Amino acid sequence: MPTVYIDEIAKFQGQEVTLQGWVYNKTAKGKLIFLMLRDGTGLIQAVMFRDTVGDALFESTLALTQESSVRITGTVSEDKRAKGGFELQVSTLEVVHLAAEYPISPKEHGIDFLMEHRHLWLRSSLQHAVLKVRHEIISACRDYFDNMNFTLIDAPIFTPAAAEGTSTLFETNYFEDKAYLTQSGQLYMEAAAMAFGKVYCFGPTFRAEKSKTRRHLTEFWMIEPEVAFCDLEGDMELAEGLICAIVERVLDKRREELKRLERDLSKLECIRKPFPRLDYEDAAQILKEENSQFVYGDDLGAPDETIISARYDRPVMVTHYPAGVKAFYMKRDPERPDRALCVDLLAPEGYGEIIGGGQREDDLDTLLSRIHEHQLPVENYDWYLDLRKFGSVPHAGFGLGLERTVTWICGLQHIRETIPFPRTISRIYP
RNA sequence: UCAGGUGUAGCUCAAUCGGCAGAGCGGGUGGCUGUUAACCACUAGGUUGUAGGUUCGAGUCCUACCACCUGAGCCA
């Protein structure tokens, strides 16, 4: 008799099969028991009658607690009264482990309690759905780049120096020395792009920002492509294509999960190329019209991003920010030297920036003077500067924040549910 | 770091003007052959975040601290 998973149960109608999983819920009715079984692929109702299985098995099944693990053998039958349309008529049941009193009940809980029990909360259906969508988005990103012959190049986690500001670095001991947890794989991807042409990395990044908002984690995952002989325009097309590939894939493969999350699918179905492109000037004009607190010349704040994204039904790309608010490696616009050849992609519905990128400075002397202007220790960048000495070419790339993307796609209120074990300013447990 | 908010049973929350510490869920016991977060009856469960203070009397008022939540700045 086959041991099967719940998501393939329809194929076994009328047959006797064994399922392995956990007791999600139990309803006892005197002479029959309903067990909702969860196995990671889905839920199914199992029905056990006292007359069929005998008193001993019936009594031990009555004693089952929530999340006890079991092997159940029975006959698969179609039944309209059961959720999912199928149920298992139990013939035997083996208790693998009788669970202790489970802290998470089907009723409501506060966020702090749930986060304290994150290792168990993952079993709940909404968390399950979010992480399935996360997996699909990761898979879509990999396929997108792999299908265009990008090479995956892994960036290091320990780094000797900052890619951007030094105040937001996690410092750690490295034998007799100091090392920092990476904030971005970008500088390494620039090196890799000069070797492989089209590359990307996908890994965790760390920011010691003391941010306490629904958009911030101290540990989050980024996908960072970098392309040699690519300018800002090409970079934007690459970003646009990636977002469309993600949305398309999730709508195709994870529609059930999105429905369970009560996501308004029409908001995703209208995501198509081309995305509107706004120059920083255009963005500033919109913000002026909307009475924002925005100060011309500054970076966009979170409320500013919301105002701009509210005008469109798809992601917006804002380009050519003032160079002063951007990182040292950004190439300047030759026609407007106070502007950077950069792009931020703002997700719709006020979900904010999910992509930041642009064309990199490829001239050695210009890059050197930027490093000095930003008062960065030039000796840490010797290897990076080498890239401008040995066949420097125009190149561009960007970073996609995975968790912010998952937040948007799932329509969540907070980023903390989009990663299995979130790390925030106030949480490093479990 | 700053601003606002919350802290009462295992969980989610009540407690009127400062006057007996309560409910639902979850747990336990019993009942029920079609439940969908079942239902019915009974039952156990409390240092009201911590430390001080005011008062005849504090969950409630005051002070400090702690934890968490929501934002801002910064960023993906």
C-alpha cells in the first residue's frame, strides 16, 4: 500500500493509502472522530468510527493532541462535506509522537507571541503560503537570469570594508583583525562581470541600521545582477523584465497561496511592461503638487514614495537622483554632472523601493576622487580600483530586496513574515 | 536615536469615578455518528511587566526603569 502526500491524494481515490503528518485539528463526536491532518503539502480530513477501528485505537486517537505526529492508513474517498473534497476513511493509525500542549491555538494571537514561537508558527497556513510564494519568487529570479546565460557568482559574507556607509555595518572579530558582514555583493559582482560578462549573486546581506519599521530587517536577501557593457537604460530594461517574470510566475504557480492570503490579484495582473520612468525632476514636481514635506535635492522619503506610486497601477522607476544622496560608485550623468545615472524601482500600492541600482563609475581618476570625497579608506579599494585599470568598460547593475518584494506580492502589512526567521533590531530569537 | 501607544490567566481581551480579579479560547472531566476555529455541561488556572510613591483602599493616579507595538530618519 503506497505512502503518499496530501497534494496527490486525488490520484488515489478509492484506494487504501498511508499518510504521514501532524494533527492540525481534532473534533470528537462520541462515536466518530474527525482529524485534520497536515503533511506540509496540504490538509485533509480523516474520519474514524469507533465501530470500525475498535475501542482501543479509538480511545488513543481521542487522546491525540494538536500537532501530534501520526501515520494514518485508510481509504481515500470523495466527499463534499470535507474541505478539499476528499477525506480518508481511517482503518489504522500509528502515533509517532504525542505532542505536548501546543501553544498556538486556531484563535488569534499577538505578533510578539507569534514571533516568540516563530519556529512553530511556520506550520500555520498563512505563514506556509507566504513562504511558498517566497520560494517561487526566488525560483523565478534564478530562472530569469539563468535563461539569459547569466552566471551565478557567490559574493563573500565577511568583508574588509563597506560598500556604502560605515555606520550601518555589523562588526565581527576575524582572528586578530576586524571584519564586517556584507551589506551588498555589488563590488564583487563588478569584478565578476569583468570575468563573465553577465553575473548575479543571491545571498543574505546585513545592515546595522536602527530602523523599526514594517519595511526593515537587519538581515535580508538580495539578488544583485551586474552586466558589462551595459548602461542605465539597459539596466532598467533588465529590472523591468525581472519584475514581470516574478509576477507572471507567481500568478501562474502560487495563485492558491495568494488567494489564501486574500491578495487582490487584479493588482498583480495589471503589472506589464513598460513601467513608467520618472526623472528626479518629474518626481519632485509631483511631490510639490501633492504638498509633500519633500525638500528638493534630498532623497525620497517613505511617504514620498507612497505618493508617487499611488499615481500608477504598476511599478515606477525614478532616475537621475542628485549625485550627493547616492553612493560613491555611481556614474554621473555626463550632461548633468550633479545627477547620478541611477534608478530606484518603487513597487505599487505604497510598498516602496524594492530595487536600487544604476550605471557604475568606470573611470579610474573619477572613482578615486569620489572615494576621497566620501572620505573612504582608499587602501580598502585597491582591488576594486584595479577593475578600472585593466580593461574598464561601462557596466551597470542593481539589487532587488527579496523580502520587500515578497511583502508586496503577498500584500502583507509587514516585512517580518516574509523570511523564515526574521532578524530585526529587537529580535534575534528564535 | 526621536515621537506616540501598549503591558491583567497558557492565548486574545474586559474591569464604569480609585472600591469583591472577569469572559472567550486553549487545558481537564463527562455527553453526542458528519464536524469544518463544532456544540452542551462541569472544572482547574492570577505576585495585574519591574521598583518605588500617593491613598483608608491602586489593575486604575504619580515617578523611574524594562519589554513590545506603530511611525520618522536611513535604506533594499
